[in-house]
Amino acid sequence: MKVLSSLASSKRRHADCQVVKRKGTLYVICKTNPKFKARQGATKGTRLSKQGVK
């Protein structure tokens, strides 16, 4: 899954791509071609949002 700063180009990659918002994070999901998955923004409290903090 790609982490992108902008999902504008990734949601136009394929006709079946959908933009879904879950827990404050935007995802691009494509059921016919799963390699087009993308995510924008990390949710609070996950290890992804805490990568730089020690």
C-alpha cells in the first residue's frame, strides 16, 4: 500500500477505484486491481502516527 500526500492522481488510476474514509484516514481501494491501494494520513494512536516519536 502506498502512502501518498495527495490522492488526486491515485483515485483516477482505474474506473473501479473508490475513496473511503475510515477513522480519519483516506484510503483508495480497488477490488479488481489490488495494487492500486493507497492511504493518506495516519490515524491517532497507531504505530504509523508515532514513527518519529520516542
